[in-house]
Amino acid sequence: MVKIKKVRACPKCGSIDVKKDDKKALQFIGGISPQFKCNNCKFTSILFPEVDVKNLKQFQKNANYKSKK
């Protein structure tokens, strides 16, 4: 069985520089989903899709990816 490598990507800018935002204390209470934060554009949400690595370029193109300068 072949394992497909996936990465979490920002839905706003397409960056894979995404981290779980541990500063949100409410996520630990009552099973609230964790939030993620994009370190490129600072977008925060619970909805950061996991993208297949081989489809990453297309996802970034669709998200109008702009790298941090």
C-alpha cells in the first residue's frame, strides 16, 4: 500500500508554513477544534485543508500563492 504524503496549507495564500495556534485556550474546553495560523499571511481558522504533496502547486496557484518577502 502506498502512503500519500499530505501537508496542511493555508486556504488564503497557499503557504505550507502553517502551525497550530496554541494560544486559543477555548480549544481545550469542550472539544472545540484547534485553530491553525499561517505564518505567511497571518490568516487564522479551523479550516486549513490537508493537500496531497503532488497537488500542492495547483492548490497554491488556485489560492494566488505569494511567498513572504
